[in-house]
Amino acid sequence: MKTHNERLLIVDDEDSIRDVLTDFLTMEGYSVVSASNGIDAQKILETESFHCILLDLKMPGMSGLELLEIINTLAPESVAIMMTGFGTVETAIKAMKSGAYDYILKPFKVQEVINLIERGLKEKRLEQDNIQLREAVELYDLSEELSSSLEMNVIYDLLIDTTRAQIDADGVALWIRGEDDNEEVCERRWMRGTLEASHARQMLAIDVGKIQKRFIGDESLIIHGDDARELIQDEDAQTLSSLFLVPLKNSDKALGFLVAFAFDENEKFLEGKRKMLTVLAGRASAAIENAALYSNLKTTFKQTIQAFANLLEDKDPYTHGHSHRVKKYAVMIAVGMGMSDEEVELISDTALMHDIGKLGIRYEDLNKAEPLTEGEYEMFKSHTTRGKWILQPIPFLHGLIPGVYHHHERWDGRGYPVGLKGTDIPLAGRILAVADTYDAMTSHRAYRRALPHDVAISEITAYSGTQFDPEIVKVFLREIKMDAKAQKAKAQRWQTMVNETANEESKLPFGK
Ligand SMILES: [Fe+2]
């Protein structure tokens, strides 16, 4: 006898048909259960699952078509085959349109039924293999995307989007444990647009403590009905039908969890997706931990740059605040040019570090009222090369080198250290040249007092196209004008507020 490991349900009001089919199909190796009417079949389907269901079209009480509706809800994965007599073929075709796999005409030869079942199950297996393959490919693509992302926000969005697409949830929320307080915070929440405020309330009211207690190991779990509603601290929770809980953890450390909500009794989450979400959560957890490490590294990087900038300015009272002001102007230009956040950040860091090479130079020799000798000037000029030399051994500061090394190049090629010309000069160098010169002119130096803003602006304009990139000068002039306007408006607002407060106070009976 063959063994199929596949379960069949036969629903027919005729005893003889049920008996014959049960005997033959059991001999074929199937595990067979039978019911004599739709109501009994429904009860069986509520607790058991079947690969294939053979059902009679004409039955007293509940018709085959009505039972088919129930099968579509309770056992959508099963292959449903309708058994029908002559004269009802049209109805049988209607049944196929409603989701039945095929129909067979009575009276039939048992072998025909066996062939049909085998064909149906084979197609179903193929379909499921395809689904699994598609899921595996999707999961692979997603893993690639997750592991290539070091941005926490991108990872969170990917997790939410994938979960809602994979399990067709009404709502998904991502809870992440904070580094310091070890408390979960809801980082992302998505809800189907058609849902009501009461659903949003339920999503907000999950009992984090109770959910955590449910997790054992790394497995995700699906909870239905009252069991699920138990985890929501909201009296509206009556409408919740099931919860999908996915723990996020790494080497024993809990990172948080993902929770998906189904509010419709007909849209309960299916067991088949559990494995997939567990794997997804594993990948996401690794990505979250990587992103956290990267973020720490980035903080260290920022602190290092800040420390260098402070060290530099400590050495020279005349350039106090210079790096920070150059950063402000450089960022102004970068934003004005429409650069991406990352590019702006790089320009900002480079600006803070642009004169780092001066750390190797004796300031006493350079900060003097008299003009520099030729030797002193050469030493001063070497700060660009020294800057590159200081950054070179530190790989995570390499991105800053182009701006640091080339910020004294000139548009006409007569600058240093290389003498690059036009757009051959790295963009960061061209931006810094304008920002650096404007700040140098408008702040005090050992050998002269600060120049007024207007004079500095006309100097920059005069050297546009010779010393400076004309496009960058254009952006700088526009942005600094806008900034001045914004500053003026802010000052005016303050003044108005101060005046109003003074007026109000003067109205008080005893003055201030
Ligand atoms: Fe410089």
C-alpha cells in the first residue's frame, strides 16, 4: 500500500458513495475522514486540516456551493473537488469559478476520482513549491537589502513594509528596546487606511510585559481570539481577531519585537507564514545590531573631529571659532547647492578639519603683525599637505582628505598645494575656499582688523572666476543674503517681544 501522508475529507449524503470512496482511497494510502452533510463537515474543518476535500453538490441542509464558501474561509489551501450528477454541470462550473479545483460527474469510476485527486494535489504541491521559491527569493533579496543597510531608519521601514506585505496585516508595529533604560519604545507603526480610531487605540494599548513573557526562544507566534485580546489593555479589543508576535533578538540580547494585528475574523494570520517571519526577524536583528555598532563608530568619529577642531583653535586665539564659522558657511553653500544630507555632512566635517595641518606648525612664527618671510610663508602653505598626512593613517577620516588637501587651490590654477584648475579641484575644496576666505576676512587677525561684511562680499565677487568657482560664489552670495534676512527678521521678532513684555510690565500697578 502506498502512503501519501495526505489527508482527505469526503462529504456526501449518500452512504454508499462515502463508504466506497473511503475504502478505495484508504487503500491508496490517503488518510480519509468523512461527513454526511455540510454542517458536520464545517465542524471538522474548524479543528482539522485537509489536503483535499471531495464534496457533493446536492446535499440536504447545506448545499455543496455553501460548503465551498466555508472551505474558502476555513481551508483555503485545500484542493476542493465537486461531485455532481448530470443536469447540474452548470452549477458545477459555477463552483469552479468560486474556487473549486475541478468537478467529477456521477456515476464515476473510482480510478477517475483517484486520478483527479492525484492531479489536483500535484498541481497544489507545484503551486506551493513556487510560492516557497518566490518567498525564498523575496527573503534573499530582503536579507541582502537589510545587510547592506547601516541606517536604522531604513531597516525599520523595510521590516514594517515586508511584514505588512507578507502576511496581509491590518496593522504592524515595531517596538525597539532603548540602549539606556531597557524599555521598549514603539519606533514605527503602520495601519491600514480604512481602519478606525478604535483600532489605532488597540495598537497603542499592547501590554509589552505580557507579550515578552510569551516569547520562548527565537520563534514567532500567532495568537487568536481571547488569547490575543488578553494582550491588549483596551476595552475595544473585542474587534481584534489575531496577533502575530515576532521577537527580535541577538545572542541572548532582546532587541525588541514586531507585532502584527488582524482585526477581521476572516483574515486571521496563517501558520504557514510563521517560519518566514522568524527568519526575517533573525536577519533584521543582525542588521539592527550592525547599524547600532556603525552608529557608535560614527559618534566616535564625530567626537574625534570635534576634539581635533578644539585642539586646533586652542592653539591660536586669532582663529578661535574659525573652524565652526567655516563649517557654517560651507554647509550654507552645500545646502544651497541641493546636496544630499550625507554630502552636506561630509562638507560639514571637512570644514571643521580643514586647517588640521596647522597642528604641525609653530603658530608664534605665523601670527605676527609683520609680513611673513618667504620661508615662513612656505611653512604656512605646508598645512594643506600636513593635513592630508595627519588624516592618511585613519581610514574612517579618508573622506575628508580631498577638502582638507585642496582648500587653497584657485579656480585659475594658481593655488596650492597642487595647482589644480577649475572643476579638477574637488568640490569640497572649492566650497571651502569661499567659506574659509569669507571668514578670514571678516574676523580679526594678528596683522589686521576684521573687514566689514560688505567689503568681504565685494572681494569675493571680484575674485569670482579667478580665485573662486563662479557657481559657488553665486550660491554663497544668495545664501548669505537670505541668512542675513532671516537673522534680521529673527532680531526684529525678539525686539517686538521685548517691547511687548516691557509694555505689559509697565501696565502692572507697582511696575516691575
Ligand atoms: Fe587653510
